[in-house]
Amino acid sequence: MSKQLIVPTMAELMAEGKTPDILFWVGSAGSYDDRAKKITKAFVKILNKAEVNFAVLGTEESATGDLAKRAGNEFLFQMQAVMNIEVLNGYNVKRIVTCDPHSFNCIKNEYPGLGGNYEVLHHTQFIKELINSKKLKIVDSDFKNKRITFHDPCYLGRANSEYDAPREVLKNLNATLIEMKRSKSTALCCGAGGAQMFKEPEKGDKDINELRTEDALQTNPDIIATGCPYCMTMMSDGVKVKEKEASIKVMDVAELIASSQGL
């Protein structure tokens, strides 16, 4: 039987007079999308294993407003943002970690203008911290001799210039990391960003996620690693279209690390 996940809420901790070190911002995808929920669980398992003092907002968390902003509804974005900032400031939150680069970018760069100033980390940056501080040890891993290629999420890479953290975390798996021809600052978008995921694609020769999946397949991978729930959807769909799901897995960095820990 799997170990029970321990996920305290801010309200529970505050009622006990305790303050967590970090707030885990789950995000809309991580809360509602069935595939992304697995990423959320994998990250919580890592937090539990490393004995991190964290909490979530639970029902007090609402959408960041990022998608509304990208789709052009600035009014709805500001409504969402101000509501979230009131909750976060009410709990005196200082450090936020999220598995969603869209939430990461939005809270880090767009909330300060509305009164929300926090240190915001992507989960790969936080996992790197845990490994470097020896709170998380990766002794041996099931991924030895596996070929892994990492797809850079736009809002982590090009928008925030974070290319190293996910790769440094993946290096701990003793797998073979192979870069796609288009990677880091020249990486191709998966096709989901800027609220594009929620509309039909414009006419063209092929969908962007198929093109990006082709980039990945050229590396002859066993695993396509991602660091974003939206990239996860697009790359998984691309692998299905190419009829490769039997031989190639699409996994988030958190899932790979959790799996290496036997979690």
C-alpha cells in the first residue's frame, strides 16, 4: 500500500500557530487535469521525503489569471491576481514553489505590480536546492542507460532564462541526456502557451506539438522529460499521433525524481 501523502493547508498550520517555509502553488492544471495531478502527487512525495515544511492554499487557491491575460482579458486577470494576492499577503507568504511555469512566470513577474512580492521558484529549481543541500539523495536510479531528452517550457526558459536547473536535476539520474537540435533559447514552443491550448490551431501543414515531438524523436529517446503540465499534454498528444506511446514515455522531472526514490 502506498504511503499516505501529507499535504497541510495554510489555514490548518495557521490555526496551530505554525508557519511553513514554502507555499506549494498547485495551479489549475495540477488541481484539475488528471495527467497533471500525477505531477502534483510526485512533487508532494518529494517534499514529504525531504521533510520540507510546506503548505498549500487548498480551496483558497484560485487561478492565477495568467490564461485570461494571455487571451487578452486584462480585467479578469487583475481580478484574479488581486484576489490571490490578498490571500497570500494575509498569510504573510514569502516563498512560493510551483510545478507550472505559467503560474511561476505570472506570480514572479506580474504580481509585484499589483502588490504581490514573493520569491517564486519552479519545482526543478527547488528540487535542485534539495539535492544540493543533501536533503534529497539520489543513490542509484532505474534510469541508468535510458536516453532522456528535455523539452524547455517557454515560460521557464525563454521568458525567465532558466535552462540549467531541470538539466542539473536530470543529471542525477545517471541517464544519457541528449539535447534536441532546437533547445534552450532556440527551443520550439509545444504549442500550448499564450492560451493557445484552449483554441483550435490555425490552418497550416501540421500542429506545433507534432513538429516539436518530431524534434524530440530525432534524439531517439526512451523518455521525453518536461517541466510543465501544458507541455506534458502537448508532447503526450504528439507521441500518440506518432504512434510511439508504447516505446516512449513523457514524464515530468518531478515524476522521474520521485520514481528514482522509489516513491
